[in-house]
Amino acid sequence: MDGLVELIVNSWGGKLSKELIVFIISMIPVLELRGSLLAAGFLKMDFARTYIIAVLGNMLPIPFILIFIDKIFKWMKKTRLKGMVERLENKALSKSDQIRKYGRFGLFLFVAIPLPGTGAWTGSLAASLLRMKFRDSIWPIFFGVLTAGLIMSLISFGIIKNII
């Protein structure tokens, strides 16, 4: 992921503001919040402003995923993209055991712990596939994004080095 983030920063640097780069990266699946905070580290941005921009950018697509992904996937299954949609569904569901077991708290943990294959996008997809209500999934995802952002900021901004 570091290499991809660095490539994006180098490609967009000078053309877009640092804040816009962080915001856009935070909305990209897979990169999301983690990638945007790494980019902010590369761009030598300050913590507080970057954290807010990354969280807002990461959360922007989440309500749309929770509300519309089921309808979008149903439509996509009628096209040549059926195989891709089924792979995405299977991947999200294969990682959703803790969500099934612990409900909203499991969803929070799934989003909050920054491991590969977890995050707001996958958590939203899993919540939607598990038929969780919007109000039961949006807040755990939001607080999970806040927590993951703090964890990644500690790493990306070198704050953890100063503590240890």
C-alpha cells in the first residue's frame, strides 16, 4: 500500500492541494483512511487537520454503500460483472464472523482495527449483506473510522515513536 500511496502523492502533488489529495485517497476502496493518513505523512501535513479531512472523506461514501449497494449489486449481477460482484460479496462475508457474532460491537471492531481487508468500505458491505439496519451500522462504522484514524495517525505521524 505504501508504494501505491507514494505513487498517487507523487502524481498528484503540485496539481492538487495536499488536503484534496488526502480527501480523495480516503474515499478510494482498499486505500481508504489508512492510505490517506500515510499520504499525509508523506506530504508532511499536521495531525489535527489531516485527521478530520481523512475521517470525513472516508465516511462520505458509507451512507451510500449502506443504502444502495444491495440494489447496485442486484443490477450488476445481471451484467458481465456478476462474477466480480459475487467475489466481493464472498470476501466481505468471509470476513464478517465477528460482525455476526457481536453485532454492532463486532462491526465497530472490524472497522476500528486497521488490518488488511478491513475498514469502512468492507464493513459497510458486510453490514449491508448481513441486512443490518442503517441506524445499527452507521454509528459503529463512524466510531470505528475515528478509532482506526487515531491508530493510523499514531503510526503515520510518528507519534508512537515519541511515546515509546
